[in-house]
Amino acid sequence: MLELTGLFAVAFLSATLLPGSSEVALAAALASGRSGFTEALIVATIGNTLGSCVNWALGLYASSWRGSRFFPVKDKDFERYCALYQKYGLWSLLASWVPIIGDPLTVMAGIFRTPLIIFLPIVAFAKLIRYLMVAGAVSWMI
């Protein structure tokens, strides 16, 4: 049980703007043999999806800080991210699992006020597919 709690925490934090590697945590949980395939997959997916919801919530409030010295993104980069999200829309959230670009995408979804009821299933699906590939590879190697 402690392993799954740790997996949840790592998956959650890895989905936020903090650095982390939930794939390694999932692989370790599965390789140890103390966590079942399905349990670990569900815990990692839920944790990572909820972490992305934190990014989405941050995005809801981020645009009000724009122009402030506390705003973490340069205007040029912000405009570029906005253009990409507007160009590819909701379906760009299918790339929310991709390292480096996935977290900003989930923030942009909040900035553009993507409804949570639409955001959640798309992001959860993307995260689940990624974890299925990782878990499948680990299971195949063990």
C-alpha cells in the first residue's frame, strides 16, 4: 500500500510544473512485485491526471498575472504557446503526456478556459495510454 501511495505522489507531482519521472516510479512499483499491474496503472493515471488538473487551475488564473514581473513566461513565449493551442485546440491535449510540452499544454487549457468536463477525459486517456505502454514494457521485461 505504501508503494502505491508513493506512486500516486510521484505521478501527481510529475504532472505539475515540478520535475519528476512518474514512469520510473511506475516501473519500480511493477518490478518490485508488490503492486499489481492494474492497481499501479490506475493509481499512476489518476495521480498524473489530477496533477494536470492543478496545471489547468493555475492556467485559469495565470492570465491575470500577465504583464507582472511575477508572470513566469516571457511575452514572446506566451504568444507562441497561445498560437499553438489555438491552432491545434483540444486535441493537442492528447500530447499532455509528452515530457516538457505536456505540462504547458495543460496550463494553456486553463488559460483558454477549456471546460474541465472536456479537459479531464482527454488528458486521462492520454496519460492512461502512456502508462499502459510503460507498464506493458516493464511486464514484458520481467
